Amino acid sequence: MTRRYSNSFLSILVIILGFLAVYLISGVRPDIILKSIVISAFGSVYGLSETLTKSIPLVLCGLGLSLSFKASIWNIGAEGQLLMGAVGATWVVLYLMPNAPRLILILAMFLMGAILGGIWALITAILKVKFNLNEIIVSLMMNYIAIEFVNYLVYGPWKSPYEWGFPYSTKFPLSAQLSRISDTRIHYPTLILAIILAISLYIVLNKTKLGYEIRVIGDNIEAARYAGLDIPKIVLVVLLLSGGLAGLAGVGEVAGIHHRLRVASGISPGYGYTAVIVAWLGRLNPLLIILVSFLFGGLLVGGDAIQVSLGLPGATINFVNGLILIFVLVQSVSKARISYVRKRKK
Amino acid sequence: MKGKFLVGLSLVLLFSLILNTPYGIGAEKRLRVAFIYVGPVGDYGWSHAHELARQYLIKKLPWAEFLPPAEAVPESDVARFIDRFVREEKADVIFTTSFGYMDATIEAGKKYPDKIFFHCSGYRRDKNVGTYFAELYQIYYLNGLMAGALTKTNKVGYVAAHPIPEVVRHINAFALGVQEVNPKATVDVRWLFSWYDPSKARIAAESLISDGCDVLAFTEDSPTVVTVGEEYTKKGKPIYTFGHYSPMQKYGPNSCVSGQLVHWEVIYRDILEKIRNKVYTNTNLENVDYWWMLKEKAVELGGDFGVPINPKFVSTLKEKKVVDPIFGKISVYDLVMRRSAQMKANPEKFDPFTGPIKDQTGKVRIESGRRATHDELWSMDWFVPNVIAKIPK
Amino acid sequence: MNAILEVLKATIPAGTPLLLGALGEIYVERSGILNLGVEGIMIMGAVSAFGVTAITGNVWLGVILSALIGGGMSLIHAFNSITLKANQTLSGLALTMLGLGLSGLIGKRYIGMPLPNKIYNLPILGLKDIPLLGPVLFDQDPIVYISYILAFVFWFFLFNTRFGLELRSVGESPDVADSAGIDVFRIQYLAVFIGGIMAGLGGAYLSVFYAPAWIEGMTAGMGWIVLAITIFSLWRPERAVVGSYLFGGIRVLQYKLQPFGISPNILNMLPFIFTILVLMLASKEISRKKISAPSSLGIPYFREKIT
């Protein structure tokens, strides 16, 4: 038990040291930073609406990643999968079926976004299964490739003739723009979709054979092999779903927020990376991920606020994210280690 | 005329307002001004230049309150920054200083009709959203004249940020200058797809040098290209460079010939004073578009403020003579000075984009004798013939 | 011919930060630890080297400090993965985020700042006049020469010394190494520390010698490419040299290929596509030659006796 306490102590120490570092470097008191983050993100209806808006892509990416992580597949490629989803939606709206009725158009956008996001992740899966490549590196490389691909499209073939030669796609017609809650930016169709998917994923993971198999592979790959599971097939399915979920987030961003395809850095400020922490902090539990996404949406919103009100650089939030991840890590260790010790004692 | 009348009227209004307030002048509500930057303020280029202007204005305009700027704001996030400035920081005027902020600024204009927005480098306006830009093509043209005179290999290189009309226009202006002095010289381009990336800029510059270029101009927010030029020059291979946006001569005293400098404060000051004097309100900005250049003193020729041409290269430029249809036989140095004076005149007596100008395919883009219109310049997506690179499509 | 030599000459410095990082990561992975924090450590190295150089005017002070900061930062990972036996993947990712964030915070004031003194190339007399390769290899800056020496040293120590033997045996089988009396934890800590020093150096090279400038996020994925080179090298320092210069060459070649009308965005994908291709080749080679990664890579080592 002392070890558990020492680990809690350690993780608190990490946070304290981190904030001390921020203080020493920037000269802004940590309690003021925290207060500013909390108030701006959760202290007003407006702040809450922005937090909710930011949490939508985090939920979807976080769900996708949690599915992979559950199977111990280290998919770090949600960022690229999200971008490919955005490409899919744009493709449908501007090129495949621009004149389809609204409902069909929106369904087709989400479908195509999920397909392209899924295919993007599937490439990683195939390389992992067929060539035994490290999926962390491959999925990361796929992120960089997706970024360049989106930029290629908006600077090249998909550049709008109506935007004076600037790197934008043509604006989506009204029929392809997702509805928002009054004057907020909450594109609620995506939000509802995310919540439904979180619940479905929870059921899949906990009540179905596939979920069981995923967990077995994640817990102990040797046992999974021994039990005769078709591991390559499950890896492919998991990554396909995982990428599909992130792809949906991309659809939400272009159809709900931007209403056009634009350079990659304009679509996502790194949701796919933040989602790694979200998934982990949510203990890979789909329902918990909704909650954690909301908190992290708040952290992102607050991160902007401290820039405006305290003049801190935007990167501060990255640092805080890193600290939180270490915190979670140290916390999770105490549990894992205790169970390990228990096993050893048996 | 109308402007003056409005100024007068608003001064009277303002005065009566002041007299009516119980605390007199001291209680004038200070205009709250916010800036949103796309880059970090220290990028030594774009955002840095805007920040320098803001710092200058803090000293000069005591009646305005300058909020801490938001820097390195991704395009995807700018809408929220605007919201925050309006709702939490109670800003009255917001400057959004990146092309990518255009849609969000227009949306914000509709959302907050009683606030004033100015968007830098965009083309969409609204009744409370104006646009402004300090345009550099005249300076690029002047740099091009010098580049054409200095190249010995007849290959001039250009390290370019993004293939957008602004950069294309600058490359063309530069190439027109080169062409005028040295019809045999060509301009080659390497695209970085980044506004600020010194290591890419270095590779691109070295790549151009290895292809034979001995003069380099660029659009990238670091002095890297000048530094590379200085290194080669010191090693005995002279490379002439032209600084971009900030004073860069100090990075290449033996390489940096001249460059482009910008004075955003001139534009900002004008805008803010007109807002204060109610010339600009939240209802009349539909057609307010600043497109300021040499004659408004929004831009300056040189590698350092007050130094149009690095003294080291003056004699070379004075020795190099060309024949101009109007000026006759003239040194390149004098040509630069004459052209500069012509463009500073009001109205300008010269414009680099005066026809006949053809594109790379030989198609006439600007007919003989005609100057390019604002819209033509603004949406330029073709290269003049002596540019040998292509615009990525 | 001349143009090719120019490309080769530009390739060496472009590959040098990768080489430095990869040499270090080879030692880390040889000891059985996977450090995915290279990107974060590199960028911290870059910002600290730049900051110190900007303040003191002494480049070498900057370089030394960045190595120490890199080493120090890697100890967080060492502590997480060796002492706490936490998930190494997550710990590495955390380190990357921490590094990217902290460097942004520290580096804010250095953006756009020039360095007081620029280090120019130091041609080595005699060697630089070797036809063809002389000017390519021996007309470079001092850190490039140091990287040549380090590549040799890392190779020599790994395969010809007792430390190298211990390092390899720890990575292969910590149990066996432990029972042979090797202090597994000490070796692993040392390896991770060396890896951190090298990643820090790689970052320093980037900001102080290569660019020279501080840019937020300037490593732009190099840390991840280092990890790919480590695999491509099959954990051998001499192959890391080849791998690093291959990647350096790709970066340089992008700009040589632009005039041929290929979209620069597509060209920008090359290093990343190439990384995947190289990994596929390495993977084929691994299975053909029956080489394996250090077999305990990424698996925490628990001593049998839990106290």
C-alpha cells in the first residue's frame, strides 16, 4: 500500500513541478492559469458551448483510438484519419453527388468520411499484419502524408475557381452544412452521432464476441494465439473501425464548422493527438471518454483563453497535456504494479 | 471631399460628446483594440512586423487601449479567439492578420454587428468588416532591377512560401524587374509550402545555388536565405540576396543588396484614427480596402530602414548601364531611384504591371499600355515568361 | 556532376541530426527500452542549445547544455519505464508532448532572434582535396565531423567492448544478463541517458548549426524518422549512417525535383512514404536473415525477487 501512496505522491509531484516550471518560465502564477482555464471553458454558456464544440472531434477520435488501444494496437494516426474523413466529405459534396437531397447528402458524407478514414487506418493495419511493421511509426507517417494530401488537394485539383486562387475548396452548399444549436458552433448531428457510437462501442466491447476477442488480444497476445483467434483479421477490423470513427470527426469539422476543405492546419489543430490522451485518461471506456473529451475540450478552450488573457504561448497547453499524460501513467502504474505483485505472490 | 466633411462633422460630434460627459476629456472611453496573429510574434516576418506596428501605436495613440495580442492562432481556432476578444475582453476593434482568418472574420462581423473588424490580406468585406494590405510588389520590382544587373550566370532564384496570388504577384514583379535590366536572365522558383521554415529555406536556397543561380530573392519569414548567401559569399562564391519583410542586411553584410520593408503602423494608425473620429463606423466599411504601397509610405525599399541599397553594391550598380526608352542610357542605380520616385508620386507615374505583359504560354494578360487592375493583381495565377518554374496545380 | 556533388554535400548536414538521434536510440533499444520521446527530446535540445547560445554567445556551451538537458529529460522516461515499469509507449508519447510544449514556452522569446556568431564550415586540409568525396565529406561544420567520430565510437563500443556486450545481452534477455551478474537497471538507465544526450545533440545541431534559428516545432517529425532509421539500421550504428544520409538526401532531393513539375505537396510526402518503404525492406531483411529486434524491447524487466 505504501507504494500506491508513493505513486500518488509522485504524480502530484509531477504536476507541481510542471506548474512550477511554467511559473519560472512565464512568470504567471499557476493558480491564475488554472482559474483562467476553468472560468473561460466552463464559466459561461458561451464557454460551455465552445467546450462542447471542441469535444465533438475528441470524442470520435478518442473512441476510435480506445478501440485500437484496447487491442494493444498503437494507432497514433487519428489526425490523418480525421483529415481523410474531411476529404471524403468534401469529395461527396463537391464532386460525387452535389445535387443530392440534404438527408442523403449528409448520410453519404458521413459514410464516405468513415470509409476514407477507415481505409487510411487500414493501410497501417495491412503493413502491420503483412510486414510486421511498427504501427506507431507507420500511423504517424500516415498523418504527415494525409496533411500533405489535403494541402495538395486545396492547392491543386480541388482549389476553388471562386476564391481568387487561394487555397480553399468551393464552399459547401447549404444542404451540406450541418445544423447548429442556435448561434453556437455546436453541430449537433455529429454530437448525437458521437454519443450513439460511444454507447454502441461500449456494447460491442463488453457484450459481443468481437469485443471479447479484442480484449483478449490486448491483454495477452500469446493467449489469443493459443486460443486460435484470427489475430490478423481482428487487427484489420479494429483499425478499420478505429479510422472510420476518426474519419467521422473530420466530416463533422468540415461540414459543421468550416463548410469547405482548407489546408490541413486549418481543419484540425491536432485533435488526433489530444485524443490519445483522451482515450487513455478515459481508461479506454467509451462512456468515460465522452466525459474526458468534454474536459479536454475545456482544456483546449481554456488554452486559447490564457493566450488572450495572460499572454502565454499556445504551446503551454501541450505541456499541460504532457504532464497529464505522465500523471495518468504514474497512476496507472500503481494499479498495474499492485496486481502484478499479487500475481507474483500467488 | 466627402472624407473631410465627415471628419469635420465627426470632430464636432465628438467635441460635443466630450463636453457633455461629466468628467471631460479624461473619461473618454478608450478604444479597445485587439490583434490576432497567425504566427508567433517573434517570427521575424509577418506577425513580427504587425507586432512592431502595435508596439509603436501603444506609444503613439494614448486614447486606445491595446489588448495583449493572440499569437500563433491556428486558422481552425480563430473564430473562438474573436469571440473571446469580443465577449470577455470587450474589444471594440479587432484586426485579424492572416488570409486564413477571412471566413471567420466575416462570420464574426455578422455575429457582432456593433463591433468593427479589419481583416488583413483578404477580399471579403461587410458593413463592419474592412480589409487592408501593405503591398510589396513595387519593391519586388525594384529588387528585380538590381537582381538583373548583378547576376553573372543569368539565373536568378526565388525561394517562395506558398503558391497563392500574393506570392505569385511578387515573383512576377521581381521577374519583370529582372527582365527590364537583363532580358537574358531567367527566374527559377522553389516552393516551401511554409511561411516560416528556415531549414527548408536553406535546402531550397542551396538547391537553387547548385542549379547555377547567383542571386536569390525570397518570401519566407526568416533571414535564412540571406545567411546562406553570406556563407557562400564568404567562401568566395558571391551570392546576392534581397531581404524580406524585416531588416535583414545585418545577416548578410556582404550578400544582402536590398530588400522589402513594411510599415504596418502607417495603415493601423490611419484606420484607428478614422474609427476614433467616426469616419469608419460599424456600418460603412463595405468598400474600405487599404491597398497601400510606396506612395502611402506603407512599404520601403531596403535591407535596413533608411538604407535603400547596401553601400557595398552601390558602385557596381552605378557602373552597370542599361538603355531605357524614356531615360536613355542610365545606370541601374539611377534607374532604381527614378522608378522608386515615380512610384512614390501621387498618382503613381509608373507601375511594373503595365502592358504588354504576356504569360508563360505567350497569351497576352495585360494589353499594351494598360495597367493591371486591383482584381487582376489580386487573383494572379500565371507567371511572366522569364519565370521558368510552374505554379503547382 | 557538380550538381550531384552539391546535392551530396547538402545531404550530409541534412542527415546529421537524424544520425545523432539514431545512434542514441540504437543504444536505448539495444538495452530493451523503447523511447518514443525522441521528438520531444530533440526539440528540447534544439531550444536549449539555441537559448544558451543566444544568451552566452558560446555555441559549445549551448551544445553541451542541450546534451545534458536531453540526457536529463530522457531520465524521466528511464524512471517511468525502468523503475516504475510503466507503459513505455505512453511514456514516450508523454515525453514528446512535454517537449513540444515546454520548448514552445521557453522558446517564445527566441523566435526570430539571430545567433550572435554563426559557425562556418571547417574544411579539413588534406582530406578535403580528395577527389569527389573530399569536398562532400570534409568541407562541413564541426558537429558533422563529431558525428562521424561518434558513429565509429558507437559501433566500436557496441561490438568490441564489455559494455557493448552487456548492453546487448540486457536487451536480448535481461533474466540471463541479471543472473550473469550484470546490473540490468544500471545498463538500461545508462543507455536511455546516452540516447537522450544524442537526441539533445541532434536538436542542438538543428537549431544552432543547420537552420540556425529557433522555430516552434522545428523538428517536424524528425524524431519519428529517427525511430524508423533505428529499425532500418537493424540496430547497427554503421547502418544508421547509411539510413540517416538516405533520409537527408530525400529532403534535399525534394527541391531538386520541384522543377520537374511534380506537386511540391506530393514531394513533401516523400520522406514519410520513404520511411514506410524502408521499414518494409528492413522487415523483409529481418525475417530473411532471421534477425530480431532486441527481444525484450519495450517489455519492462521485473526482477524475480520482489522486495
